[in-house]
Amino acid sequence: MKQHHNFQEFLRYSLLNMLGMIGLSCYILADTFFVSKGLGTKGLAALNLAIPVYN
């Protein structure tokens, strides 16, 4: 019984973590698109240098 509860809790946290990573990936993809349209290549280069610091 306890082991089943632990597995459900692990599954819940894992799924929430995956949803958070998917959401962050979608945010970065949309941000990259709008920065490239608005600021061009120099803005995109600056964004690609700043994303690892953000993460």
C-alpha cells in the first residue's frame, strides 16, 4: 500500500516537471521567434547568449 502511494506521488511530480519543461520550451521558442522578427540577427545572437544564463 505504501509503495503504491510512493509511486503515485513520484508519477505526479514527474508529470508536473515534464509539463513545466514543455511550457518553458514553448516560451523560449516563441520568444526566439519574436526577437528574430523584431531585432534581427544581432538580437537573436544576444538572446542565444542570454538563454543559458536564464536557465
